[in-house]
Amino acid sequence: MNTLPVKRTFLDAQWRKLVIINYAIDPEILKPYIPFNTELDIWQGTCYVSLIGFMFVDTKMLRLKIPFHINFEEINLRFYVKHKATEGYKRGVVFIKEIVPRPALTLVANLLYNENYETLKTTHSWKEESDTLTVQYGWKKGEWNTITAVANKTPVDIMPDSEEEFITEHFWGYTKISDTVTSEYEVAHPRWQIYPVISYDVNVDFKKVYGADFAFLQDEKPVSVYLAEGSEIVVRQGGKISIKK
């Protein structure tokens, strides 16, 4: 009997206190960014792009802890796609840009995996009060950019077939290598809980950080904002999707 090979774990860590800010976007804007052999994943007629800030905690690469690369912030802008495989559709994400504070992370991700990482100074703040939790992430590109969520500190379950489920449960990553090659990897984590958001603030220069295609987000009101607790995660090495010869 044939068995499928076990995929190698490239990275394991915790993703914690994720501020997730979701915008509606014209699918035409995303067309140049869609990897080969994937298509946009639309939820109830809306195409989403999400700005997300969170903490990497207790990070290990190939099971090893790398000094100064264990706990750090990441801020990313991403959208949602699906890939039709033999076993059915795989739902995944594509990153427009991932911001981290360590140059080595950017070097490895960009050179080896063709991701679009940028090294910037970052910061975060978690403040817990009697009945609220305030989480803020910041990154400096010229001036400081920040995203902030104030939430009820009692988490709740994510409901099935909800927008929250759609946004948080895409378990594949897709990267555009060329017009005919896509990189695929798997991200595994349990179902998350979210903290009901009371208020939020977005102070971001979208044009400077993400380019002219996303400058419109400067004046756009988010469709929704979440604060997710997160969990342990595992990133498994994948493969390439390309034209078969």
C-alpha cells in the first residue's frame, strides 16, 4: 500500500493576540498578485484583504531556536485564494507584504521562498484592565504606523460558516514565483477564539507602506475588525505548482 510522505516541519511557534482588520477590495486590483493556478476566494460576494498584526512567540526553525529570532512582531497585508487540487479545493492566503524586525528573517524569506518581507522597526503593547484588553502593533516607515483594538477580555468561540471562520481558517500559503510557478506550504493550527472588539484605530500610511495599489485603504472603512487569541502553529514545507510537461 502506498502512503503519502510526511511533510517536513519548517517552522513551529505560537501566533498570539492577532489584530485582524478586514477590508473589501475590487478583485481587479488583486489580479496581478494572484499566483499561478489559484483563484480568488470570495465570501458572500465580497473580496477581502486583511491587515494583521501579531506576535511570534517561542519560534523554532527546523526545531531549533535561533537567538534573537524567538519572539517578535509581524504585520502583514494578505488576501485569500483557493487552489483546485486532486482532493478538492485548498483555501489559502497570499501576502502582499510581511513586515518583521529582524533582517535575517527577511533575507531567508525573500531569497529562498520569494516572499515579500521588509525589515522595519516594530513594537507592540498588550494592556489588560478589569474588563478590557487593548492590543496595539506598530511599525516605522518614515513615521510610526499603528493598529489598535480594544476588546472585551472574555474570548468567544468562532461560529461555523461565519466571516470570522472564513478569515481565520485558510490553512495554505501560496506565493507567486513566476507566471507559471507557484510555491505552496501548509499552516496548521486549531480553531481560534476571538475577543469581541469594542473599538479600534488604524493609523497607517497605506501608500507608503504597501504601494499605490493599496493607497485607497487610507480612506476605506473596515468591513470588520477582530482580536484573535491565536495558538500554537506549525508551518510545513510544501512544493511547487507548475505546468506539467
